[in-house]
Amino acid sequence: MRLFKHYILFLSGVAVSVLLSITYSRVQRTLTPTPTPTFAMHARNTYTVWHTAENRRALDLSQKVRVLCWVMTQPQHLESRTQHVRDTWGKRCNIILYMSSKESDFPTVGLNVSEGRSQLYWKTIRAFQHIHKHHLDDADWFLKADDDTFVVLENLRYGLSKHNTEEPLFFGRRFTPFVKQGYMSGGAGYVLSKEALRRFVKGFAEGLCTHNTELEDTGLGQCMETMKVRTGDSRDVMRRQTFHPYPPDYYLPRQLPRRRPWYLLYEHYNPVEGPGCCSDLAISFHYIDAVGMHTLEYYTYHLRPYGYKYRFNPDLTD
């Protein structure tokens, strides 16, 4: 009988221990918050690894196709515009120069010209003369852009990689009036080969080119034609434009057939509106404010749809 009582007491102790353990576990679960479900990402920064691998070809091309960028700016735009160029696409140029009327610690190169629209072509002339004197051998191609233009350097280098910088060529958004062979939109940006830069500077040194207009892009186009520098076709293999004088929303919405709007009147090639307007390898957009700069930077270099296959692979269509 005594043995039976000891046995009952032992089982009761075990039961109490189990009940206490269960109660403690329930209290712990109540006090400890449930972890938030997360995406199945590896602990390492795999995005950085993938992004670096993705960029290997672009990084290699940046050493083979060296681009000097010069940005036309002015003292009152350094904080509102130019610093946002520096913080986004400007860091991908092999060399970048900020050309202004005054030298500053930004830094800007002072060109000893006045400010104002009437001085834009003088700025352009002085800027290319400065580059020819100090940086001719530091780059293969020479890009001019405004301080409110966004540029995708990787796409520019890819397009230029098929051309010889020792040939007299310049590329951009080709416009038709005023110059027989056409000229390139100043706002969309344009790029000169090394030989084109030599000829432009030579044209002014020998009096073959003159400052006969206040329109920067037209004046440069006239000098290019005089100096036998050819206009290149910067469209992609599907004949879609890569340089754009206006923001994306001017081109991307699908439109019913209509007369050309004012911003398409000067186009050399028949313009297309809607999704077929713009190359997947677009190079530039103009009239981009500070917020737009950082937005395009994010869309271009960071936003990725998971599992998406590119609809346009230029390496397969060349």
C-alpha cells in the first residue's frame, strides 16, 4: 500500500511539472512578438554581388570607350541643378567638367563669358577650346550636356563602341532646319569624336567658323558641316530614338493620329509617339529637375522586376 502511494505521488509530480512547462511556454509565446515574414533572401548582400556581375561588361566598356562629359551650368544653378548631376549620372563619366561663367570651388571651370541665352554658343566654343587644350588625350569622345539633362553613360558608350573616334563624327538628336546635313539638339546633349573636336577648334582658329548665331546647337551644327564633320544616326537597331530633348512623358503616352506637336516639328526622322518612341537603351532626357534626376537614377540602376527577361537584347540583334 505504501509503495502504491509513493507511485501516485511520483506521477502527480510529473503531471504538475508538465503542466507548469506547458503554461510557461504559452506565457513566453504571448510575451514574445511573432517575427515578421520576410522574403527568402540570403544573409549576404546578394543584390550587390548580382549588380556587380551585371555591370562587368559596362565597367569594361568604360575603359575602352572613354567619355569626357562637360556640363553647361551657371553660378545660380549649382545647388538647384548641378549638384544633382554630380550625385547621379555625372559620377559615371571618365572625366566630368562643369563649365560656367565663373570659376568656383564646386568646382566649376570659368570660361570668361557672360551668362544668358545669348551667351550659350560662346560658352560652347570656349568649353571645347578648353577641353582641346587641356584634355584632348584624356578621352575618346566628348559629351556636352545641360545641367538639367539626365544621361545614361553605359548606353552612350555602347552606341559609340561601334565607331572610330578618329573619324569626324558627332551624334545626338538630329534636327532638320537651318543646316543642310542637320544638327544635334543642344538640350538632349551631343557627343563629338576626337577628330570632330579637333576640327571644331581648328574651324575657329582659322576663321572658317564664326559666332554668327546665338543658337548654340545650330551654330555648332553649321561649323560641323563647314569642317566636314558628319552627323551620325544615334537611333538603335529598331530605329528608336536614344537622345531626347524633353522628359519621357512627352513621348511615351500612346496618341491618336494627329499633326506633329510643336516639340516634334524639327525632327529629322519621322517621329513615333507611344511605347515605340524610345529605345530600351535610351541615352538622355532633357528638362529633368532635381527630383527627376534621382527618380531616373533609381529606375535606371536599381529597380528590377524579378524574373523579367529583357525584351530587347542588342547583343542578339546586331
